[in-house]
Amino acid sequence: MNDNTQDPQTADIPRADWEQLAAQHGTPYFLYDADQVRQRVQAVRNALQGTAQVYYAVKANPNLALLRSLVSHADGVDISSSGELVQAQLAGFDAASMSLAGPAKTSAELEAAIRAGVGCISMESVREIEECARIARRIGMAAHVSLRVNPLQLNRAFGMKMGGRAIQFGIDEEELPQASARVLALSPWLDFQGLHAYVGSQCFDPAGIVEATRNTLRITRELEQASGLRCSKINLGGGFGVSHGQERRELDLAVLAPALLPLLKAHRDTTPWPCTLIFELGRFLTAQAGIYVTRVVSRKASRGKLFLACDGGLNHHLGAAGTFGATLRSNFALYNLSRPQAPPRVCSLAGPSCNPTDLLGVDAVLPEPAEGDLLGVAMSGSYGLTASPILFLGRDTPAELVRTDGAVVVGRRRHTIADFN
């Protein structure tokens, strides 16, 4: 169980604003602090000391107002679809500063990326290499491509492993000679940029990030020596860990930097041509900058346990319900925003659906909520609404509010199910 009696002002928003925002926009709602996200980007920049660029992974939170606030702060964006390409363009990002990845890019998506001038389209199979070249030749525009590699080495420091085993992502390391030969054969329609390696997410051990980086740079050198290709861009992935619980555990940049920087500087200094190193980060930048606010509709005792039925649940925040990419259920940090000084009580927070897994908190300890209280699910700035089944139940989607330069704006209005017809 988590002790969640901490004063909600730690979320850096005046307590009186919760009810005011609820009165203006209804409940549930998300609130994202873009100012805090920009501070996180700068913290990573400071740690890297100019040795690598910082890309924002749009999939973590594609809210347009949030993206617009990052245009002058992030070096670029990682996208995974034509939809995210359009969203990033609407926000003001240059397509040349985008990296497109995904194991099932359609011909239409590839063509859209080529026409837009996306800076790096990650090739995840030899078939995709052939298709990309075919489209580029047909429309008369070269495609800027990189090879996404699935390393032989399994890095056990990452909570969710996306490389080092049989998996749908990337080209197996042992197949790189064949892939690089096809890239060379299909030039000039394929403008080779470099290598992309994303081996996992939720890594809290700095040594794990360092080892993943070292391995990617090794693969890069071997590819260059064997094929003659020049890697002018190396996407080192991301996966910097940040927990969603009350303990606020995260990858320590101050510990990471002294071990990582020598590797990055050595590669830069020994590469005879200009080479840009990139880290793509999502959750690490946005998780702590968001909160999901829901209202208690009713209280119910069931066989010795207290349940609080709320007007929001897994339909808006699948991650908090423990069913989005979680191998072990754990509560997000929870707050009673209306009465933070109430006596603590063990309770479970239930959503509005008929699904027994619709629980935003299980046996959580927080100031005892009463009917009508506003409850906050912290660490909700990433993989919240964007990763949830919003049409399930047919309830309105929550408003998404964004605080930028101290002012709160509507980042996405509330939608009804009829709006999707």
C-alpha cells in the first residue's frame, strides 16, 4: 500500500484551482504542465552537455498545445504514424527534425513521410527497404532512411525489453549485412542517414543506459566498416525510467552523465564526418507533469473494504488501472485534492464501468474521501488518454488542459461519443 497523505500543493498548483477548473471544464479532466515538461527537457540537455540531441516521443502524449510548447525546446520528435506526423506539423515541428519508426508502416504512410521530408524513416525490415525505395523512385523524391537494429545482446536493465530477442521491431543485428547491401543497391532513392536502436523502456539503472549506448555505438562502427556506409545520425533510443508511484523513483541523470558522456564524446571526436547522436524520450519528460482529476460519485462498503466509485476510470486512464504495458499492478500516486488533511483510510478507487479491473487504486491509503471530493491521479502526463479505450462506455472524453507560461488553456475539448460518428 502507498501512503498518499502528501499535500497536493506538491503538484505545484494552488489547491483552490482544482474546483475552479472542475467548474469550468467538468470532470474528469487531465491537466498537463508544459512549463514543467520544458524544464525536464532542459535538465536532460544540461546532463548531456551538448553531446546529443533530445527528441520528444509524441506517442507519450500527443496533445497539440503541449507539442506547441515544445517546438523551441526539443530538437525534434519521434513519430509512429501519419497521424502523429500531421500533429507534429500542426504544432510547428519541421519534418526534417522527425524520426518515424514502427513495425507496420503502410505504403501510404511511407509515401507521406517521404513527401513531407521526414528526416529519418527507420527501416524495420528488408521488405520495408524495398518498398520505401519503390515509392521514392515512383514519386521522384529520395527517402531519408536509417536502419533500426534489433541487437543480439539482451539488456536486462530495461523493464520492458524491445530488443535482444525475437521481436517485431527492427532488423536483427546478424541480418544487417543483407539490409545494408540493399540500401547501397537502391541509392540514390534511399538517402542513408544512420542507425536506430531502441532496446527497451523503464530503465532505472544508469549502467543499463551506458551499456545499451556502448553496444549501439559498437554496432554502428562495425556496420560502417563492413558496408562503407556513413552514419551521420545515430538514434540511441531512450527508455529513461520513471515510476508512477508515490516514491517518485527515476533514472538519476547526475549518476548517468559521468559514465555516459565519455562514450558520446569519444564517438563524436573519432568520427571523421559530422555525426548527430539522439535520445528519444517520452515518459521521462511528461509523466510527472500531468494529473488526472476525477470526482467521487459514491462510497460503498463491501465485505470489509471501502470502494469509492468515481466518474472516471480505465476508459480515460488505462495505465492507472494497471492494464497498459504493466507486468505487475501498482498504484499511481493518488491524492484527495478536496480534503488533503482528512484522516488516512485504506480504500479502492473504482471507475464507472462494469469491468472488475476498472480500478484506479487498489487498497490505497489516502485522506478519506467523501462523496463529491476531487481525487487526483498523479504521474499522468504520459500514456494516459492517448493509450486508453475512450469509446468504451460511451462516456464523454475528459477535457485536456495545458498550463503554459503560467496560464491554463484547453488543449483538447471534451468529446461525446457522437463526435466520433
